[in-house]
Amino acid sequence: MNIPADLKYTSDHEWIKVDGDIATIGITDFAQGELGDIVYVEIETEGDTLEKGDVFGTVEAVKTVSDLFMPLKGEVIEVNSNIESTPESVNDSPYENGWMIKVKIADASELESLLSAEAYQAEIG
């Protein structure tokens, strides 16, 4: 299982890559594996400012639909338009082509509550 050391994680299985005050967010390799074949991703929160824990979209797999949770407060400034036409990229490349949103971070101190790669690995076993 791929858990890049340079990312932060949540117990809800989102990953966060921070670049200045912008966070790129997606779901982890573990999450996509648990969901199975992803057939649809719905994100209609572009331009919205959301609180940590708010739902920013949903991902639909063959066997289930799952909410996507904001790992930190911020404004959704970009949605990955490629996953609309190729949702399977979340399965094939969850950390690169399958990213979900980019967020302008509102409170950088919230980054401290995120999990390291080691802590996330321990959480999922």
C-alpha cells in the first residue's frame, strides 16, 4: 500500500499536500482500495468556504457511496475536472491524477491535527 511520507492524512482517509497556503486533497490508496471501482465523483463546492469536517463531495463506487470530508477549514479554489470524465483515475493514481480539490487554507494551525504517514499507517493497521 502506498502512503507517501511527504503528505498529511486524516482518519477519514483523505490525504493533504501543502504548498504554501494551498492544500491539494484527495483520498488515500487505502480508501480507494476499500471502495473498489470508482464510477463517479461529485464535487459541487468550488468557491465555497467550508469548515473542517464538512462534506465537500461524494465518491461513488460500484458497491457504495461515500462522503468526502474537509480535513481543514478553507475555500475550495479548484476541483479536478479530469475526475468527472475519468473517475477511475482515483483508483489508478490517487495521489497524482486522482486528486479531488485544491483549497486555500484558512487556518494553518489546523495542519498540526493531521496525521503523519507513520500515524496513518498505524491507524489503518
